[in-house]
Amino acid sequence: MNPERWTREEIWAATAQGRRDLVALLESLDAAEWDADSLCSGWRVRDVVAHLVLGTNVGPFAATREMVRYRGNFNRMVRETAIRRADPVETLVEDLRAVIHSRRHPPGTVPFDPPTDVLVHTQDVAIPLGRTVAMPPTTARAAA
């Protein structure tokens, strides 16, 4: 299915399912796995999760403030903000669970970015840990 043909309800249902799948994985991790490297260079598992939670909580003002703080370096801003917010794992799981049905997304993103983001970052966490989290075929095709 082409992402342009997805309804908003389908997009948010896919996002919520992806977040539920990630929460299920995270609840099974031990302390060492939370601090393991993800597939995102320089990011631990906890940093990736913080990034996903932050994406639902960042409004235009906060995003602008952070861009100024990092002198317009978007990639550095995203990385450093996630690392700075990589709270205790219990808090990260609770925070992600709390936004499962959130429809907020970062400024400058398009509607299909949230399901793609959670789909990709779930694999960024699972693969280096030797875990398998199935990707819904319809969502994976649309995200490709």
C-alpha cells in the first residue's frame, strides 16, 4: 500500500501497533541490553527509545530552542537531546507506553513519518540484541 493512500486512522493505528511491539520488546530487556549499542551509530538502546519518546513531546518552540542551542546542526541536536533525555529505563518504558496512541509528531515531519520512525528504530534496537520483532508487511512496504 502506498503511504499517500493511507488514511490518518490507518497511519496512527500502524504507529500505535509499532509502539506496542517496541514496548513488549523493551519490557524483556536486561540492564546490559539497555546500554548496548543500537544500529544507530553512537546511540545506545536507551538513547533510541528516548528519541522516540521525544518525538511525541517536541513542539515548535522547543524544537527551535534546541536548534539554536546546537547552532542549526540538526543531526547533532537530535543525537544529543536523545542522549541527554535517556532517563532510567523504567521511566522510558512508562513514557513510551503513555504515548502509544499519541498523534503528535515533531515539527517539519509528514504524517507517515511516525510509523516509519518506530518501525525502523524498533529494528535498530532488536537486531544488535539478536532479537526478532516482526514488521507488519503493509507498513514495511509503505515505509520502504
